[in-house]
Amino acid sequence: MIKLINIITFTSLIFFGVLIKSCSSDVEKIKIFNTYVDAVNQNDVSGALATHTQDAEFIIPGQEAIKGREELRSLLQWDSVLQSRIMFTDLRVHGDTLITGAGSERNFWFEGIGLNSIAYGPGTRVVFQGKLIKGIYPATLHSESRLEFELRFQEFLIWAMQNVPEDLAQLMPDGFLTYNSESASDWIKLLEYYNSQNVN
């Protein structure tokens, strides 16, 4: 009987030890992701980059994948110039993956085409490797936000193809955005011109 109690006690200690370790790991992942979000919102490129692995990737729906620290650095520099602000709710951890609830993003680029912000549905995934982020996979846009984005961007594209086709071709080679600080600065200038020509 004593041996049985000792076995049960030992087994319970192992179980609670694993549970505590798991909870601690989950909290750490949430902390690291929040560090990344805070760095982006403070335009701290180095701080945001420091939360990622060397071969990290960022998948932007409809765009070519961002892979490796140098490409990621360029994306973060784009975000910095455009003063990007991101927010996510309801962070949950499952194994090596953090999953968010709904999210939102705003920056000068979205404002330039007439959007205060865009809204992501729940399900953005952040995959970890140890204590660093291995990959970020944003959820699709909320349906209303997606429709509004498509409308506003289409209006801009029509104007740009009619008025500044060479500038548009330079900023969107092969139909894709180029993510770096220089491109972000050029977009700000073009969108300022776009809005100056479309004042109601």
C-alpha cells in the first residue's frame, strides 16, 4: 500500500512538473510574440528581427514569401517607414505554434488608398523554434475588410495606370509589392500625389 502511494505521488509530481514546464513555455512564447509586436509598433527593426531565427519566413497572402533575415529586415524597414501598427487578441499556444484571435493593422500605405486599417480574421499562426520565431502566417482578411481593401486598391490602380503607369510599374514589378524602405518612401510620395488629385 505504501509503495502504491509512493508510485502515485511520484507519478503526480512528474505530471505536474511537465504541466508547469509546459505552461511556462507557453507564457514565454506569448511574451516573445508580444516583444515582436511592440518592436514593430515602435519602429524598432533590430528589436523585431531579434525575435526571429536566421531562416525565418513571413508569408503575405497573395505575395511572394519573405524568407531569411535579410528579406525580413527589408519588410520590417518597410513597416517602419510606413509607421505600421499591429494588434492581435486572444493569444493561445498549441505546442510550438501560437495562434491569435482577430487582428488589425494600420499604416500610411493603407491610409493612402483610403483605409483607416485592415482587419484580420482569427487564426494568424506564429511557429516557434526554441525561443525564436520560425515563421509568421497571417490569417486571411475579415470578409468586409477584404472587400473594402479590394475596392480601394482597385480605384487606386485604375488611377495609377491612367496617370502614372511608369511609377506603378517600378513600384510593383511583376504585379508584386517590393518591401524595403526605399519603396515605402516612394509609395508615400505617390499616394500623397494620388490623394491630392482626388480631393472631393
